[in-house]
Amino acid sequence: MAIKRHINCGIIHQASELAGVLYIGGITPDDASLDMYGQARQLFAKLETILAELGSGLEHVLMVTCFLCDMSRKAEMNRAWSEFFPPERAPARVCPGIVAIEEGVLLEISVIAAKADQ
């Protein structure tokens, strides 16, 4: 089985694929001036675009790791999460708290998703 690499970012590929499963890492919001809710909405919209480019979609997401810099603002992230992942198709998720990502960025995600044709 061949591993496919997608979205070359220089020192890494943002996504890898094996046997119809996508492994996507390092997704951050583009506008660090937004609050947690705004960054989360932007990040999940970005994920939706990446998944579409790779032949998948939000409904095929299996697992999300949300790295949060401020756990006291998790409810804001959850509000955005619910807009993209309704309860009937919400994937598994963990949300570890971390110290920092980069200046102003409040969250980062990594995702495991199935390809749509699998």
C-alpha cells in the first residue's frame, strides 16, 4: 500500500493518506486577531475546504484533536464546533490544553477522516 502525501508546506505535508484514510495536521486559523469563536469558525471552514480538496467532507471525519491555548474559552470553540458538526454526525474528539501555538493563535486541530468513496 502506497502512502500519498498532500499539501506540501515545505518541511511537512499537511495531509497523508493511506488505505482511504486521511491524516491531516497543523490546521490553524488565518486571522489571529479573532476571538476563540471566530478563530474556531474560520478553522472549521478551512478544514471543510481541505477535506473537499482531498475527496472527503465533514461528514466523514472520524476523530479531531483540538489543541486549545485557553481552556476557559472551550465553550466558545464548542459553539463553533456545533455549527459544523451537528450531534448526529459529530466525530470523536479530544481537547488537550497547551501553552502556546504561535502569537495570537488560540487553537489548532489535527484530524482523521475517511475518503468519501470508502
